[in-house]
Amino acid sequence: MNKIRLLLVDDEKLIRQGLQILLMNFEDIEVIGMASNGREAYEMVKSNKPDVVLMDIRMPEHDGIEGTKLIKSYDEDIKIIILTTFKDSEYIESALKLGASGYLLKDSSEELIYSAIKASLSGNIIIHPEMTTEILAAQCDLTPNTGLLEQGNITNRELEIMKLIADGLSNKEISESLFLSEGTVKNNISVILSKLELRDRTQIAVFMYKNKLI
């Protein structure tokens, strides 16, 4: 069995150790290292490539935003899940824009963290169940901004797919929901990314929240 290689990043040693103890209970998880800030995490990634990085957002010297930027610039395939608290909402959009796969609250259960790790590897976006549009739209009004969709010539079908991506559905789940083949869904996503000049599924979700389309 190929284990999921996990790097834990937090400036508090007790939290790192606690997460390690909890997650090592899952047979397919291997904690390959622990770091205390974003720069240290980046150096560890270069020497011992993980599949997933579980990273605190508020850390001295180099925080989770800087760590996400460094790691994603080195290897876009590494998944990053941000650990946060409610008061950190102002940082979350920045992390997602840089390629993080989502965020969890620090008091999440080990089962939720484990599920999020697995989901990130399937390309899904992880949004903690206690938080919804407030995080990404906290400083926005509630009027949908459809102008960018019109400029990008986004079709109704493409918009449907974008909404389902923002809801965290995988390509397979979208195909089942819309009665399309997975190949068709993938092609539509590629077209959406090209039209809106976005990089990946995460940026589609950010786009939807920022423009109040969810």
C-alpha cells in the first residue's frame, strides 16, 4: 500500500506532535516531517517531497501564505491544506489564490482532517463545514458580479460546472450530477480556465466566491 506522505507545519511543537499522533492512526498516512514555519517547510519539501502539506497560517518569520507561495512555485502538484481559526479569514483568500487546496479549523477532528487530505489528492477543494461564503465574501456586498462571465463568454453549462466545483465536487461527481462524461467535464473545465485566464479548479472556486456567484 502506497502511503500518503504528509508534512506538518506549525510553530507550536505540541500541535505538531498532537497532529502526528492523531494522523499516524490511519494506516495509509505517513508523517515524513514537521516544520515550524513556511520557509522551513519549503526546505523540507525540496529534500523530501510530500504529497500533502498541512500548514498553519499564522507563524513567525514565514507564515502559511509565504510557505504556500514558495512550495507551489517549487512544485504545483503538492497539495496544501491550511490550518486556521475563524479570525484568520483575511488570509484565506490569499492562500487559495496561491494554490492551496482549502482550509480547516484547528479544532477539526482527526476524521475530518483525514478526509480532507484524501479529498485534496482527488483535486477537490476543502472548505470547513462550519464556514461557507463568509470567508471569501466577508468584505463583499451580495450583488452577483456577472460582468466577468459575460466578458469571458461563459455558457450556462460552464457556469453550472463552475458552481459545482465551488461546492467541492470532483469531476466524477459533476459528471454524474449533470449526466455528462468525465471527459466532457474535463474539456469544459479546460475551456473555463482558458476563458477566464485561471490556473486551476481552486481558482475557479475563488472566482465564484469573490464575484458572489455562489
